[in-house]
Amino acid sequence: MTQDDVTNSAVLTVPTSLEDAIAQARGAAQAAIQAGVPRMVVELAYSELKGLPVAQQFYPALQELGLVFKVYFPDAGAAALARRDWGNPDFVVRAIGELHSEMEPGDQAYLFVEPSSIEVNQVEEMCAQAGDAFVIMLNPKLEDVATIGIGYAGRQLRDRFLSTLESVYYLRPLEGAVLLRCYPHPWQVWQETEAGYTLLAETPQKPSGEEIDRVLLGETAPASGASADAPVKGKRGGFLNELQGFIRALTQ
């Protein structure tokens, strides 16, 4: 296999449905686990998305790797609902801090579904107890400024814990664009065009809103292989509309 073949086989594209996005997220998490990334975040940044159906499509990533794992939800009601909907699976599904939710030496991975800033201290403690096991935060809401604050305590929490979590998958639909990170690829800004999506820029760190605006306005150099004269739709559609449809289907 030539270097060009390797490059072409690793080409990343914007997913065309929520199911494709979750499958892409599974692959990113598996690649990160195989590379030894200990603490990771998987985030489909869409406010209406429900954690339970996403988790149901995501946890097979751990089964496919043959890992012994536990799944944690923020409360006992959500955990009980998951056990019922998933047909009482043969892995542990518990609430954070619930009885019999302890981490055990034989565990190889832990999946936290939508942990919030209310549980952040418990989650931090559990991550410390996890040892060498892999930890995945699925659509976390840990960094709520109203809860953890913006002062010294909030900065300490970010430096001590939140900064140790690596974003291995991130998907956010924007106005006529998509921000995507799929491990091991860098962060990418894609723009919606008449022909689909065009890769505009890549960056090793998550770009700020201002940096994304500059990319979309053409004030930065295009990414390698990007077309400088692709026609822009300039409206919300395509992927976002499809994503809304899949969310409705999953949450009905």
C-alpha cells in the first residue's frame, strides 16, 4: 500500500445522518482506546438530543473490543429505564453513586452518559478510582458555569480534572457549516456547498467561535485539498435538517 493509499483510506467525511454520526463516534472511541487514550469525551453537540438512545447505539463499541465495562447515568431512574429498554443487558448499568455501582478491579472501561455539573465531584472521584480503565464521557454537561463557577474553584476543577479529558469525537452543526473532530483526525471546519460539504480548515485545537467565523469568511488559508471556489449555500439545511429528522425518530 502506498502513502497515497494510506491517506485516501483515512479520508474523513461529514456524516449524513445521526446513525452515521454515532457509528463515526464509535470508531473514534475505539481508535482512541487502541491508542491508549485513558479519559475521553464523545459529544454530539445538539441540545435536543437524548442520551439514552445515543448510548444504546454507542455502547456496542466497547462490546466489539471485548471489554468488561459499566455504564453510568446521572440518576437511578435513567439507569432503570436503560436496563429496561436494553433488555437487562449482561453488563452493569447504574446511577452515579447508586448502591452496587462500585468500580471493580476487573473493569476495563466505564461509560458515563450525560454526566452533569451536579455530579462532577463524584465523577472526578470515580475517574480517580478507575485506575488504568478507560473512561468515556458521552455528551457530558460537566462544565456548567452556573454550578462550578468561574472563580478559583472553577479554574481548579478545570485544571485538575476537566483538562484531562480528551475530545475524541465532536460534532456541532452550525449555520451552513459543521465543526467536526474524529480521532485521530484534527479539528475540522466544513462548509455546506451545493455539492455537499467542503473542508475549509484543520486545527490541532478546538477553534473558538471567532476563529470559525474567520474561516467561514475566508480570512484563513484553506485546508489541504479544499476547494477555494466551492459555491456556498449560505443557509441552514442538509445535514442539520437530516439530523433533526433522526432525532425526532429516536425520541418518539
